[in-house]
Amino acid sequence: MSEKNQKTFEVHGTLKMGTDEKNFTKKVMAHNQKNAIERVFTLFGSKNKLKRKKINVKEVKQVE
């Protein structure tokens, strides 16, 4: 992946952790919105051991 073509995206959503549901906002570098969502799934999966079905993305917007 070439870094010069990447844009910054801000991803908003919720995480289901046990019986709690927590809001999150994450800024990621990606080529497009779909890749930004995949990056969020990867980050939360590796750091918090969450499955994709426990991550609910509500909004993705490009940051200037």
C-alpha cells in the first residue's frame, strides 16, 4: 500500500463488551471508506479480542 494515496477517516460506532455497549471514535489511514472499516475491525480485533459482530460501525467520514 502506498501511503501517499491514503486519506484520514474518522470512524464512529459502538463496541459490545460483555453486557456493556461503549461508543468509540477512531481515526485511521486508508484508501477508501471500506478499507477504513476493515482497519477498525482489525485494530479492535487484535487489541481487544473482539469479533466483527460485536463492532457496530455507525458513521465513516473523511477528515481533511
